[in-house]
Amino acid sequence: MARQIEPSRSRPPILRRAVAALILVAAGVLVFHFIAGLIVTVFWIIAVVAVLAAIVWAANELF
């Protein structure tokens, strides 16, 4: 009876794993930066609308 040895899957080399980890970290940082930018943009839009509303209210009170 012939023995058939099934090739085992070896782990990728450490350098490839390190590069993959760095790519994942870079992607995470970019996603975080994008989300933080969206939050800051929404904040500034709300701040500008609040300032404009305050100006309109103050102008109505004075005149």
C-alpha cells in the first residue's frame, strides 16, 4: 500500500505577514482619518448654522 502524504499548508513567511499587518494598520488609520474628517465637517456645518441663526435672531431683536 502506497502512502500518500498530503501536502500541509505552511504558514506564510514572516516578512509577508509583517507587510500584511502593516497594510491592515495603514487601512485602519485611513478609515479613522476619513471618519474623523466627516465628524469634524458635520460639526463645522452645525456651528455655522448656529452662528447664522444667532445673527438672524440678534438682528430681529435689535431692529
